[in-house]
Amino acid sequence: MHREEDTKKVKRAEILEEAKKCICGGRDQEYGKPENNFQLIADLWGAYTGCAYTAKDVAMMLALLKVARIKTGVKADSFVDLAGYAACAGELAEMEIVIRKENKII
């Protein structure tokens, strides 16, 4: 039982470490900062649908896309991507709070 718990912890750590590498490293250079890229996507989705979206909305909807993919077939990188989108959404949520406080919306 001890070994099974150790294996789970290692796998969890590996998924989180790989997500960290993706969102804090190479992908910034490929696609730009997530907040800028997600805002561009939000603007494009908004133009297409006529609805307003935030960068955080994009991160969450991309996370939901990964959940749907996991539902239909498990690929290890889907879990890495899901963790990465969740981390980006969490950071974007904090940024929204700071902006609202600065603008005295909260």
C-alpha cells in the first residue's frame, strides 16, 4: 500500500511539473504570454459569437475541452494541459481581482 501511494504521488508530481514546464517556459516563447494569448482568443470568440469573454473564460473553456477529450479517450498530455489551463485560469482570476480593486469595482 505504501508503494501504491508513492507511485500516485510521483505521477501527480510529474503531471504538475510537466504543466509547469509548459506554462512557465517554452510555450511563452511559442505563443506569447497566456494572458495576452487568451485575451486575443476571447476577443475573437466575442466577435464570432457576439458575447463578451475574458481571458479567464478562455482558460476555463479550454480546460473543459480537455475534460471532454479525457471523457472520450485518455491521453496523458490531456491531464498535463488541463492542469496548465487551471493554473492559468487561477492566475487570471487573481489578476481580475486586482484590476477590480484598482478600479474600485469591488
